[in-house]
Amino acid sequence: MSDSAPLEKVAVSLTPQERFEEFLQSRGQRNTEQRRFLVDRVFSNHEHFDVDSLIEQLPRKGQENYVSRPTVYRALKEFVDAGLLRCFQLEGRSVYEHDYGYPQHDHLYCTRCQKLIEFTSDEMMKIRDQVAVQHSFRVTSHRLIIQGVCQDCSRRRKKRKQDLI
Amino acid sequence: MSDSAPLEKVAVSLTPQERFEEFLQSRGQRNTEQRRFLVDRVFSNHEHFDVDSLIEQLPRKGQENYVSRPTVYRALKEFVDAGLLRCFQLEGRSVYEHDYGYPQHDHLYCTRCQKLIEFTSDEMMKIRDQVAVQHSFRVTSHRLIIQGVCQDCSRRRKKRKQDLI
DNA sequence: TTTCGTGCAAAGGCTTTGCATAGAT
DNA sequence: ATCTATGCAAAGCCTTTGCACGAAA
């Protein structure tokens, strides 16, 4: 059974930067300034993000280290291929999160404040695999998102109701 | 534990057509030919579908019962609101399935043949609710998709390998 | 010097919207 | 008669692509 503590990191021997370097070399691709810069930015905090929120935080056109939108898209795809990031769809857009250095996990999604809460559950994995066996299905991955309202939003709502009395 | 049998229907007192009629009346909306026609078509078979595959099966422009693309989109949204259909995202597009008259379930998705296989799991629901309690999260719904390769595709692959020997 | 990567502009895929007309109640 | 629904064309949103130039190996 999982507990409610924040997700623990997993020990990894290479930095994301080094790992991506290796990935690129293995495919005969080049490690450019843009790619290095984006790896840095993407791994500078553990929040989930979408392309727009990432680009908002990057230098604008004309500034130092500007990276164009197509290049951001291309880089993110490479990060996913390299195992640095995972990508999933939420409300129509792609959401990215750290994969490298973090364990397999699933999400609670608060439809009030859009927060994504990570959790791990071994039992979830067991059931997944049992279901697969029953259907003679060979599993490669899964995606579980539990939607609802988080604690903070429930509290806020309750507080507001009390204030009205 | 769920078994591997196909999904059983759930007893409902109204036909989809009747249920949608009620829904429209409750919202002061009108039951048009297009809506009735689409309800019929959508409930004529239990397969999952996306907008394009649905429209392909509908009459073309100029023919009897033609329904325009925007109207199809608008109707599908209403069917979801009315509880007739459920909608989820798969590989970037919206996929629809019957909700009214069918139990809550999840999916195995074969990445080889794009087949969606439905399954129910009470244990899955239990774990979902346990996780939610641990995080003081109020659940409204969830979406689980297990990706991998289905039995048929595994067999085909094996067969092909044998043939090569 | 060869190849790959980048930025630009433009296009693509799916979905939604504004608007005038047609239709339901 | 009133007000919603439809079809059309156009726009929106997110993402990808073709191409010429620039940069890495």
C-alpha cells in the first residue's frame, strides 16, 4: 500500500544532462546549446508542465538563449524518447513530467484547481497485471488518472459556506 | 476479481432515445430529426468510435438524413452531458463509448491493432478509493488505460515468426 | 566538409464559433 | 411567434513540417 508522502527520488548514476548526452551519441545526434539549455530548464523543478507554460518561462525572441517553439516541441519529444520525461494528455493538451530519477506512479487530478498529485500503488500494479493475464494481454504501460477535488479545494469550499452563515 | 467475459448490460428503464428526450425537455431544448437520427446510429452498435469513423458511416452531404460535422460534434457533447456516452482521449483524438446501460469499466488498449478491450475490476475501484482517502481527495471519476499487445496480435506475431523458420 | 539542427513561415488535424436561415414548440 | 438548432464558412488551438541557413562533429 502506498502512503501519502511525496514521491521519493530513485537513485540514478547520471545527471539528466549526461544521460541525454549519451542518448544523443547513441543515435548520432548533436548536443546543441538549445538542447542543453532545455534539459537544464526542464529539470530545474519537478512540477508538471505543458508546452505553453514551459515556453512562457523561457527567454523571449531576441533575448539570450531564445528557443523557438518548433525546437521546443522537437526537444520534448526527444526527452521522452530518451526516457527523461513522460508525456500524457490532460484536457486536450500534452502534459510532461520527470521520468528519469522518479518511480512509476499515477495521478490524482483536481478538477477545481488543476493540481496533479502523484501517488504510487503496488496493488494497482498487481491488479493491472492480473487483469492482463486474464485477457492474455501483454502490458507495456498504463495510465491512470483519478479525477475529483483535492483537500485544499474541499476546505476552501467548506470555509466559504461557513462564511455565508 | 473481474472475469474475462464481455461486458454485461445493466438494466435501464428507458431507451437511449427516451432518456435523451427527457434530458432535452429538462433543459428546454428541442428534439430534432438530427438528434434522433444520431442517437439511433450511435446506439446501433456497441463499438468505440471517434468522430471521423462515425461521420464516415453517416449519409453524405446531399443524401437523406445528412448531418453536418458541427452538428455531430454538438450532439456528441450533449450525449455525454445526458449520460448516454462517455468520452476519453486516445492518441490525440476523442473516443466515445456507451455509458447509458453499461457498467463502469476500464480498458486494455492494443497498440498494435488499436483495439479497445473493456474490463471491470472491483478491486481497481477499491484501490482507487483507498488512495483517495489517504490523500483526502474526493473522487468523482477515473480513467485507466492499460496499453500493450492483445492476444490476437501476439499470436499473429508468433505465427509470423514460425513461418520464417 | 559533411550532416544534423534551428528558426521561420506555413500547413495539418481536430474541434469550435459566428451568423443567417430553418425548424421545433 | 418565439427561440433553439442547423449548416456553412471561418477561425482556434495545439502541433508538425518544408525549407534555407547555421552550427556541431
